Amino acid sequence: MKETEKVREISVEVAGAKERIRKTREKEKEERLEEIVVECPLCGSRKLIRDYKRAELVCEDCGFVLDDNIIDPGPEWRAFDHDQRMERSRTGPPATYTIHDKGLSTMIDWVDKDSYGKAISSQDKAQLYRLRKWQRRIRVNDAKERNLAFALSELDRMASALSLPRDVREASALAYRRAVEKNLIRGRSIEGVATAALYAGCRECGVPRTLNEIAAVARVSRKEIGRTYRFIARELSLNFMPISPTAYVPRFCSALNLSEAVVTKAMETIRRANEKELMNGKGPLGVAAAAIYIASIIRGEKRTQREVAEVVGATEVTIRNRYKEIAKEFGLEERVDPSRSHFS
DNA sequence: AAGACGAAAGTGGTTGA
DNA sequence: TCAACAACTTTCGTCTT
């Protein structure tokens, strides 16, 4: 191989490396110019740019500066690979309310090796054994801690059965902790309060589950859950807005195998009914059921009252009552007539 | 026969005296 | 503490397609 060829090869390699560096720099820059979706008050455009270098929130279209003092939530250090990131980051995993000690306790490993992987002496082994024993005893110490651990595992079990997201579990666990702190468990079962806390967590996070759905995975009756929920909601002054019927629509529609068009129509129906103040004081479940029933007929994907009632957990009678009220107000009679549903 | 309809009685909870 | 009350459910008979 000739000398000149070697030189050329190296220079190509160097050029490639430079290109890679340039690209990572650009990428870094892009990351710092993160786009967010807000409506610009000046020109109405929906594109806004966050510039962390200048600490500004700027509209891309008209240049209007919405905020000139924004905070960069990212770390102030830079890391180029995994090792550096681990070394520089000063925090561990987030503290969580779903573990009885908030996930902050220390665990002593059950391996008889030191941190270098060497075996430890038999004398130290005995000491280590005693340390482990006490660690375990201290971790779940008094009755309060044990109850908390039990309640939180129960909470997690139910949340898993309902496949609820993480934030709901955190909110529920926090609600339960607050109930414990206020001594609200006295005279009530741990399971009852835990289930009520789960229900409260669902409400708080806007992931409504009906009492029926929760009762299906709980070990206490629906009545008990409702009663306990009302109690802790009052004591902890959690005053949530009544659930909007629209919150139920997408889930129930999907359970009924209804299309997106029906979801939209049902939402619209609920909105219009609300505007006329028709549904004030009526149970959100019944309203949602009626809206879905009407929407399914209008969109030509008819479901029977019984099918809807089954999924929603209300009765046919309730659906009928709500749907009559809505139909009367909107003059929908002829469009809702089942015999004509094929044509609409 | 299935689905929709409606009347009547019952249920669990709130409100106001 | 009790009765009145609103919303909803259960039950059942009738009508429609």
C-alpha cells in the first residue's frame, strides 16, 4: 500500500469524524430549541419556540415574545455517554408514594461478595447476616408501616387489574397516605379505604372508572366503596368536579367496537345537551350511555339499548329516559327512528 | 323472537326541619 | 332523627319489526 493512499484514507476518516461531531452539535442545538404547542395571542399561530439559551418563548411566525424568563428544566451539565451520565447525575430514581417507604430504603444484597466481586471472610459473613436481618426487620417496622405496605400492594393489584397508568397509582397512594395521617382508617377496613383512594386517584387524574368497574376488582362492595370515598373526600377536602359524561365516551365506544365518528358525534351530543342545561343533575353515566346510543344510530352503527347498557353499567330504562329528553329538545325523533337508521 | 317502550314499585342517599 | 325527595334500578307486561 502506497504512502499517498494511506494519507487519503486517513483524511477521509477525519472528515467523517468531523461530520459526525457537527451532526451531534446540531442535534444538541435542536434539542435546546424544543417546540411547544401554544396559541400565539398576537397572530393566532399555533407554533411557538422555546429558546433556552436566551430564556425566551418566541412565536415562530410573528416573532412575538411571550415570556422572556423561562426556566430550563434540563441538567446544567453535559454527558457524552452512559457512564458519564451516571457519574454526573446527582439524583437516583424518583421517590414514589406507591411503596410504603417511598422507595428510599436501602437494600443489602444477598450475595456474599464485596463491591469488587471478591468473596468476603466467614467472620464478616456472620456480621453481614445480622445486618441483613435487622435491615429487614427495621424496614417494615411497626403496625402502621405494615398496614401501609399491605394497602399499597392492594392498591397496586387493583390498579394493575384495571391497567391504570402510573400517575393514577401515585395519586391514589398519596390519597391513602393522607387518609392514614388523618386517622381516617379507624373503624374502617384498610381495603375499603385503599379502594376509595384508588377511586379518588382516578377522578383526580381524569381517568374516570365507574364504581362498578372498581368494585369488580375490589374485595369490598360497591356500597362500601362509595360510602368510604365520600367520607375521605370530605375529610381530605378533595372536591372534584362531577365527572363529565364525555370522559367516559371514548372508552365505552371502544368497548362497543364503535368508530371514531361515533365518538365525535356522542361528544357533540353531550356538549349540545349541556349547553341547553338539559342534563343538569343527571347521572353522567346515563347521559354518556344515551349519547352513545344516539350517536351509534345516527352514524349507522347501531347498538341496542341493552348492549350499551351492559357496557356502561346503567339500565335500558335510564338510557331511554335520557335519550327521550335529548331527542325531544333537539327534534331528533325522525333521525333517531331505528327503522331509518340505514339511510342516515 | 328480539328489541323497544312505559308503568309501577323499590333502593340508597341527600336535604331540611 | 325523620320524612320528603330526586335519580336511578328492577320488574314486568305490551307493542313493533
